[in-house]
Amino acid sequence: MASPLLETIARTRVARFSELKPFSLAFVDSLLPEGRKKNLKVIGRGVVENADMQPPITEDHGFTISYIVVPPGGGAGLHAHKTAEVFIPISGPVHVLIGDDKEELVLQPLDVISVPTGVMRGFRNHGEHELTMLALVGGHTGGGSVTWHDEVLSRAATESGLAVDEKGNLKRLPNFKMPEDVEGSVL
């Protein structure tokens, strides 16, 4: 029989990958072709634009951890945070975009990059297979809301009908249409 301590830890501090809820409509860039991905929150709410995204480990750790599953051609648009962000590709290479000029750095599986505070960053899966990455964001609130590059915000509004409100939450524009293949999200 398990002790009360072990039972509590198993219930509140264990996240089973197979039980994580994927969100493919997590951020304003999520419906752009190069922004397609599934976000799986693990520890801390952190940076979220979809209020439905909740991690299984909710206690504030001073950082957030998520898995990101990226299909071929998918990734994340240029954005910045008020804290550093760490990317670790697990199952394949990822192309990390740095700065407004989108300079590119390729990380191989288990390589690590720590992108400094305020620096624009994004990433792409140029491979032929789905890629899983680990992402960590510092700070008790995950660095607050995302600061998106103007090009990402403009394209998201025009092409997908998504925007971000003044509180950093996703909002539908009149031209929004929910794609059928979106997982884990009701907006």
C-alpha cells in the first residue's frame, strides 16, 4: 500500500505523456501553415492565449514546461517573452529563427538553446516527420503574455481570423472559421 505522501505526489505532481491534452489552437499563429503545432502543457500555466489550456501539474514552480509536437512544415511564428525560453528538440532537428531577420540555427535532438529575454524567436520543422520538443519558460507566470511580431499578428488576423485581446487571450474576428482538425480547443 502506498503512503499518503506517495499518493499525493502521484495525484498532483505526475504528468503522464499519454494523458496530456493536446491543444492545436493555443496561440494566435496556430492556424497559419507555419504555425501549426500541438501544445501539451505539463507544469504551470505559463504563457497561454487559450484559457482552456490547463496543465496537470498546477503548482507554481517558478517556470513552465510544455511539450510541443510539430508536424512537417509547422512551428511557431516570431515572438518574444519577458523571460528566457528554452527549446530542446527530442525526436528530430528543429530550425530556430532568431531576431527580426529570422536568422536560422539548427538544433539536433537533445541540443539546447536558451533564447534571451525580449529577443524575437520562432521555430520550424523542415523535416518529413513529426517533431517533439520540450519548451521551458522562466518566471512564475511564464513571462506574461506573448509579444508577437507585427507580421504574425497581421497574417493571423487576415488569414485565420484570430487576434489577441488586451489581456493576451485569443479572440475571434468576424472572418474566423474553426478548422475541423483542431484538437483540444473550443474558442
